[in-house]
Amino acid sequence: MTGPVYIHAGAHRTGTTSFQLCLATNRAVLARHGLNVAYPGRDGVPGGRLRLPLPRPRHGEKRVPDYARQLRQVLQKHRGDPPRGLILSEENIPGPMRHFYEGRFFPAADKRFRSLAGALDRVPERLLYVVRSYADLYVSAYRKRAEDNPVPDFADLVPSFMAMDRGWPELLEQMRDGLRPQHLIVLAYEDRGHSRDLLRHLVPDLATVALSEPKAEMNLSATDAALLDLQRRYRDGQTLSRPAWQKVLQQHADDKKSHCVAGFSETDRALLQARYRADLDRLAKMPGISLISPVRSV
């Protein structure tokens, strides 16, 4: 019997890179407690080598077993020989953010969850997910994608954001039923705390273990000036390497002036906040889901 599996599945734009840096920082401590760690190396997190092959919306149901086999091979490498317990952190397990632009909230999530479940030799001990208010999520997702991709004007995407086909309760229901964790823990971003706090939510046995909090801040958002400069370049047909666009971010890092690159009207923001509050209430009542410190005034 292999050791337990603990999964941190995001969400995007809720400090996942900082959490993965926490895993890297505490790797030796976790190893002493019988736990390997696996995470991608985005944004320069050291030791990140995880690459999970997962289906996309265009892939049919027949592909799920194929993806499960591929995933099993990947995870076996990270569990070690002999296999140990595993902390798996990957925000893209439900899918990428780009489908938000089409008004679709992680459309391939169900197939992705079932593929991952088919790759595991036991159900996850605990699965942790951090949710964020829709208004802030969509703005932050837009800004992040605008760093290294040409994007439409935010105003052109507002109708899709406002008419999103579903939200957190539907996604978490699929996560619960697809991965069947023994415990599914959900936190509101406003209650996230430090990364080491999040790690203790994920692995309660670490409650009395001395864990280090990473000192570096990861994955910070670009300024409006930087995003405007980058979008001008992309629309002029330029293709920038990662070092090149990151250099542009640094060049404009001190220009904090708002240029209204992304934001909702007061009316639209209020509607999205009301939906978020209602969805937190729904999550709190859903069987098989533990919502920790739900926020009621956001």
C-alpha cells in the first residue's frame, strides 16, 4: 500500500505559486515526515518538475482511460521507489483560465478529475481548494494572461464574465464526485492566511511541525503601464520570450498609476459579489465539502 495523497488544486490567482514555493522551502522537513512533493516550476519555483497530461474540452470520453494511464506514469516518478506519501499541487487540474473569455467555467474539469482519479491507486486523503470572488478572479486572470498573450479589451469580455455558465459550487461538486477525496476542504481567499497555514489545512499531521514561510513574493501582478506596453507590442505582431516580457514588467514596476486596464462597473461588481456570497452559502451546505471560515461580507 502506498502512502497517502494530498492534493492542492488551486484555484488560479489565489497564491498557488507562493504555496508551491512553501513546498519547495519545506521539502526537507516534509521528506522527514514521509512526504514527497510535486508541483510545476512556473514563475521560477525551484524543484518544480510536474507536468500533468490532462484532457481538454475537445477530447472525448474515450480518451479518459488513456490520460489516466499517462498520469499514472507521471505520478509514479514523483512518489519515489519505494512509493511515499505525496503532496500534489497544480492549479491547472480543473483546467486553464482562458475559457473564461467564452463564458465557460473550466469546461473540461469533469474529465480531468476522472482522469486523475483513474491514475491514483487510492483516493486522496485530503483535497484543498481556495475560492475567490468572481469579480476579483476575472480581473486578476485577465491581467495575468495579458502579460504574455494578446488579449481583447476588458470591456469586450465583460458580457462573457457576467453570463458565466456556472461557478464554484458546480466545479466543487464535480471535484468531489470525480476525485472522491476523504476530505474536501474549501477556503475563501480572504481567509487563506499564510502558505504554511494552507499546508497545515492540507496535511493536519503537520499542525505541530515547525514550517518555514517563504520570504519571496511570487507571481505579482503587472502594473497597468506594463500591460499597456506589452499589449501594444503584441498587437504590433511582436512575439516576446519570457525574459523579454518580464523585462517590460520590471521597466514599468514603479509606475503605479491606474490606466483602467481592467475593472467592472459598480453595478456589475455588485452583481458578481452577490453571486459569490450566494455561492459560498451553497458551498457551506453541500455534503462532502467542508468550507472553512466562510466569508459573508465581501
